[in-house]
Amino acid sequence: MSDKKNVPLSVLDLAPIPQGATARDAFHSSLALAQQAEKSGYNRYWLAEHHNMTGIASAATSVLIGYLAANTSTLRLGSGGVMLPNHSPLVIAEQFGTLESLYPGRIDLGLGRAPGSDQRTMMALRRHMGGHVDNFPSDVAEMISWFDAKEGEQPAVQPVPGLGLKIPVWLLGSSLYSAQLSAQLGLPFAFASHFAPDMLYQALHLYRENFKPSARLEKPHAMVCVNVIAADSERDARFMFTSMQQQFINLRRGRPGPLPAPVENMDNLWSPSEQYGVQQALSMSIVGDVEKVRQGLITLIRETQADEIMVNGQIFDQQARVRSFELTMEAHKSL
């Protein structure tokens, strides 16, 4: 049973680019949020890899992690996640080995197997289809073998830096696949219920029931990611939430773009079927004032028995965004 007072709270950041802003603006906003998250007591701050999306600036995930790590001092920085089939495992091991060497004890490597993009963009990333998702288990195992190499081991190919650095590796998923693989490899697991909630409880059950202890992890450790939009009033929070709702409509219409400004009323912006689809995708969202968020966190921890909660919040106004994460931590501390 998870003790809700001891469940850490972490941040997922997609480095959103609001309408009228630039990627540079998004990076500065992410830094301001990371610095506030560090002051507030958040445990981790992860950045997600996406490509060919003009509203998300975190494509070069490891580069952005380095920028934030250089301008914070204690916050754990990581990927939520690097989409490993897009990359050579050696390159990712070198990148995160470099980050761990610069900022020891502060770097996490979260790995996913989705492309983080459309098929055409995936081809542009990989240049060929050799980086197949079927290679994912062996690629993960290879990377861990490098990170866990004992002193004196000299494999024929090795990440420099990276060999023997014991970098924490997480598997991320929105279905049952990574839950099963995390359990098999004895790794921590994070579920992306902030956009794909349908299999959350089944995935958590599968992970915990099949977990095999490893040199890295003695018992299951599951993190659940949800959307939280907090404001001083529920009305303000609902207003802010419309930016994310519009973003999801645009994604479903195949027209991803900058994060839209919030609106007072969504009725004329979506069809009934779109409304149903967006509300289903965003059903793991806690939207409201501090008390509403507190009750939402209590329920989430009770129902999932999560070992950690990660919070995503796509909010148009930067001040409101920072305030949302402040209020969320305030709610968390009152559990």
C-alpha cells in the first residue's frame, strides 16, 4: 500500500510553444518552471521527445536536459522519454553518459518505443526502417549492460562516457508492452495516462504481478503521469484547460500546431464525437483549485497505489503555468 504522504511528485514538460511564441521562448519558460519545481520540492523533471510538432520544442531532449541541468542544482533531470527506436543505443548511452558525467547523480533515462511522430517523420529520423520496435528489448538490455559494466570491463564497443555509470533507466508505456518488459527486466515503469488512460490499471497489475527483482531494483516501482491544471479558482482552471483540449482536437484532425490560447466555451470548437474522444483521452486530468487537486491526488494514489506521480500541464500563459505547479505541490504537501 502506498503511503500518500511519501509518494513523490514529479514534472513532465513537453516544452510547449504557445501561439505567438518561439522555441527559444519555450526553452526559457521550461527553465523558469524547472527552477520553480526545484524550489517547490518536485522530485524529477522529465522532457519528452516529439518530432515535427510545431507546438512542442523538446525534440532534442538530451540537449534541453543539459540546459536545464546547468541552471539548476539539485533537481533530477531526465527523459520522459527518449524514443529509442529513433536512435542508436550507443548514441543515447553516450549522450546520457555525458549528462551524468557533467551532473552526477541527477540524470534519469526514460525510454519509449513509440516513434514520437508520424510515419513520414519517422523515416526522416531513421533514414531506413532498420531501427525497428522489435529491437527494443535487446537495445534496452545492451544499454543497461554498458551502464552496469563492472570496473575493468572493456567491451569491444563502449559508450565514452557512459560505461559503468549506473544511470537509472525507466521504461515508459501507454499500453501493456512496456509494463511486461519492465517487469521482465526488473526496471521502474512509468505509464502515460495523461494521454492514453485506457490500459492504466491493467498495465500496473501486469507490471506488479510479473516483476522480477534485478540488480537495479528489488521491488516494483510504478510512476503514473496525469494532467493537473490548478488555479486559484476552479473556473480559472477550467478556462486554462481548454488550451490542452484544443491541442488534442488539432492533433486528432492531423493539424498539430502551437498551443492555442484558452477560450471561454468549447461548444463551437468540437463535434460531439471529437468531444467524446478528447474527454476520453484526457480523462486522467485533475482540474480545479487546491482542494480539488488535493482530493484528486488522494483518489489517484488510492486507486493506482502509485509509487510516484508525474504531472503534465500544457498551459498557455507562463505565469499561470508556474502557478499551477506551485498550487499542485501545495495540494500534495497537504495530503
